[in-house]
Amino acid sequence: MGNILVSVVIPTYNGAKYIKQAVDSAFCQEVNLEVIVVDDASSDGTMKVLEEYQTRTNFIVIKNEKNLGVAASRNIGVQRASGEFVAFLDADDWWDPLKLDKQLTMMQDTKTVLCSTAREMVDSDGKSSGRIIGVRERITYQMMLHQNWINCSAVLVKTEVIKEFPMQHDDSHEDYITWMGILKKYKEACGINEPLLKYRVSKVGKSGTKRRSAKMMYRAYRHLGIGYVKGTFYFCMYAINGIRKHYLK
């Protein structure tokens, strides 16, 4: 295989319906990579779906003996990663074939350690809603206090950096907390404002409903050590920007 450049970490729980599309979209990337699926004690046919990839030398599947949650599952995948970069992909999302190649170029040009992309919203059947959620080309800690510009399935990050900031606090947006830690230390991330991620909207996921997601966001501010007054202010800004992002365009 040569040297692995990107390790793609795909956590899944009962993801048999969609995971093949996610894995295939990773293997369609035009970079040297490995795919690491972490099955969080699924009880459906997920492992059966994955059998077709078992002969590939760049495919690894890890099955948790008990359900640990998405944060712990991603961390397990990261610890197994051998690539210089880690890309996260949820089992019900998929990528454009040029996603990783474009991100690697952007990160090299900007000298940043983390890159995100815009995303196209699709329904449970994979049909486009016609909505695209954009991303800024330059993302800072202060910007992220007001609005989360980074979607986990769109992230490419240096492996050594993500190992510094493992995901935790499954009661909130664990990925957001990680991005904030990275931005606080490394100052900036970069973004590609192209919908290179196809993001499946579902109400059955961890933060599927807007109300649930809002509660998790408020908890995330508290986990970041932000006080009640500032936390309430930032939460209000997050809510306003969320309405603009999802309903006013």
C-alpha cells in the first residue's frame, strides 16, 4: 500500500442501512488511505455488510464489546490510526470523490492543522434537499463561540493534533468541544466552501432534533468553562445563527 496518508475513522451503531455508501465513498478518494470502522456493539447486520471489505489490507474493523458512545468510538479509531491525517465520517453520510485531495491541498497552502468543508443536506433516502450549509475559509475560536462552522463528517485533521484533544462529554457536542480545544491552541482552521460532504438529516441520531441539539450546545459551553452569563449570550447567538443557517436562506 505504501505509506498511509489519511486514516478514515467511521463510528457506527446499527448502521447497516447506510454504512456501505459511507465506506465506498471513502475508498473512492484519490489519496492513499485506510478505513477504520468502529462498530459500537451493533445488534443489526452491520458486521455482515462489512464482510465484503475484509480482504482489503487497508480496511480495519473494531467491534466494541459493549456500547461506549460515539466519542469513545471515535477515540478508539484515532488511536488505531497510522496515517498522518485523520478524517471523520459518520456511517450515514458520504463524500464527494475529491474531498480529501482538496482538503490536503488547502491545509498545505494555509499551514493549518484542521480543515472542514460545506455540506449538502440530504434526506433519509439520500435525496438532496437543495440546501447547502456553507463554511468560512478561515475559522477561529471566537467565530465558533457564535456558530459551529465545523461538521464532524467534514473534518480532516492532523493525527498528532487530534490525539492531543480526544473527544469527551458525550452528553453534549463532543466534537465541538474538541474543535474548540484545537482552535484555542492552534488559532485557525481552514474551510472549503464546496459541498464535498453529503449530510443525511435524521431525527434518530444523537442530536437529531433541534431542541436536543440546542441543549447539548449549552452543555458544551459549560464544559468549555464558559460562565453562565457569557454562556447564555453565546447560546443566544448560536440560536439566532442557527435560524439564519437552516431557515432563512
